[in-house]
Amino acid sequence: MAETPFRPLNVIAGADPAMPVTSVKFDPHHELVWSANENGYISSYYGAGLQRYSSFKAHKGPVRQMMVLDRGIVSIGKDSIHLSNRRGLASWNLRQVV
């Protein structure tokens, strides 16, 4: 069996190496790896080459944490909680009103 060389997340095709990754999760329901960054974007990747499956903006600032559910991805930002399906369509978004 041929080994696939290790590639850090910041060198995945389409990922911005200047934007630090804040969270990484494996999807237990589908063959996807999820990453979130400091600009509030969440992206998913599939396959041995980690091709991009989806990417969407979930928060105005950094994504602090993610949780992968059967219905989609729940993410937490500084002042909001967001649920999107795996294609990026928002199901709901709760924001703190100051």
C-alpha cells in the first residue's frame, strides 16, 4: 500500500497559509475533515488529496470551536453560535445583542 505524504492543513489546495487555523474536526458521519480559521470561515475537505468540498463564512471573527452533528456543523464565535449543513447553507444563527 502506497503511503500518502503528510501535508499540514496550511498547504491544502485553496487554504490560505497566512490565515491561522483555529479548529479542526473529523466528521464521523461523512468522509470529511473540517477546519475553521480566524476570519470566521469553515471549510471541509475530502479524499486522500484533501480536495475542498465546501467553504462558508459562519462568523464575523475567529471560529473558537466546532462540533460535527448528523444535521450539520455547529460553530461558536466570539458573540454568535451558528449551524450550517455540510454544503454551507445556514440553518440558524444566534448573535449576542449588546
